[in-house]
Amino acid sequence: MDNLTDLKQIWLSAKTDSLPGAAQMLHMIRKYRSTNLIKKIVLIITAILLTAVMVSVVFLYKSSMLTTKIGEAMIILAGIMLVYTNIRSLGRLHRVKDHTNKEFIAYLEQVQRNRFYYYKKTQVAGLLLVSIGLLLYIYEPVCKNFLWFISAYSVLFIWLLINWLIIRPRAYRRQARKLGETINKMVQISKQF
């Protein structure tokens, strides 16, 4: 009987002030879902608009060099790839409505694995397509003037390096940290139940 009293004391003395209640948990899940839905929808719309602009450029600007046509095709392909991957992701996110805590944690862990794959494979492929496409696309307008050629390729090369080496890794680390924190919170809460 003494052990039962000790167990009751431990149970009553456990601090749960920092843990959110059920309503806060539901709010956290809904907020995560709605924020990511909005981000995905905005990204899809932006990618569709930019791809449509590039398609219209193909029809309005009659390029004469093969490099320009290949660059246009690569940029359009990268836009289609971005739209496709985000629509698939949107579908997975849309199915996360009435999940239990464990199902939601499993979903978040899958998101974490998907983001890592996206960062290592899909994003690299898309950025390669866009980078090479841009390098080929701007050749025709600047090839006749050496100063324009050097200036345009220098600016584009610096911009691509900044995207590849600074912006892309920072964005991934920031997103991975936020997702990791969310997963940790959810795991701590589910352990309490």
C-alpha cells in the first residue's frame, strides 16, 4: 500500500504546466496543416504563373538559336516538376484531417524523410534544370556584345552560387529544425497520454 501512495505522490507532483492541453494540441495540428496548405497553394500558383509566362515567352519571342530553345524547354520542365511535386505534397497534406497523435507524428516523420529526399534529389534536379536552362537561355541576347556577355553571365553565376551554396542549405536547415521541434513536442505530449 505504501508503494501505491508513493506512486500517487509522484503522479500528483509531475509538472505538466509546459505541456499543451488537448485543445491546444488540436489547434497546433490545425495551424500546422493550414499554414502548410496555404504555403503549398501559393507556391503552386506562383509556379504555374511563372511556367505560363515562360511558355508565352516561347511563343512570343521567336528565338533563332538552339541554345535558347533548349534553355526555354529546361526552364519549363523545371516549372512543371515544381508544380507536380507540390501538388503531390498538397494531396498528402490534405489527407491529414482527423489523425490521432500517433498518426500525426508518423505523418510528420514521413514529411521529414520526404523533405530530406526532396532536398537531396528532387530540388537538385529542379535547380540543375533551371540553372542550365538560364545559362543557355540568356546566351542568344548577350552573345553579340562581349561586355553584356561577361556582365550577364557574371551576375547569373553569382546569383546561382548564392542560391546553391547559401539560400538552399539555410532554408533546408531552418525547415528541418522547425519540423524537428514540432515532432519533439508531439512525441513529448503523446508520451504523457
